Amino acid sequence: MSQFLLHCGQLLNSIRQRRNLSINDIRGDATQPTVTNFEHGHSDIGLTNFHTLLTNMYAGFKIEVQHRLS
């Protein structure tokens, strides 16, 4: 696994935990072990699954920001 992907997995884990989200909250069609292994640098993840994780992790954030701004 490349250093870049390792860093992406660690960053995903850090942000997810800071936002108090579980893996099940963001995983979409990816399995829980797939996300866990990616976050811990044991395997990489497909682009589609990575996009889903990011989208699901930030969907609530966008709503939160919009609510605070209005």
C-alpha cells in the first residue's frame, strides 16, 4: 500500500472519530472489515467506496453548516 493511501486511511479514521461517526454510519456498500482495514493501513479501497465514505461522512456536515448559517 502506498504512503498516500495509508495517510488517506488514517485521516479518514481521525475525522470519522472526531465527528463521532461509526463505520456503519459512513460505509455504504463497503463492508465494515473493508473500511477498518483501510483505516488501519492493512488494505486499500476502491475509488467508488472511498468516494462513498467521504460523501456519507460529510453529508451531515453540510447540513450542519447550512443550519448554522441560516
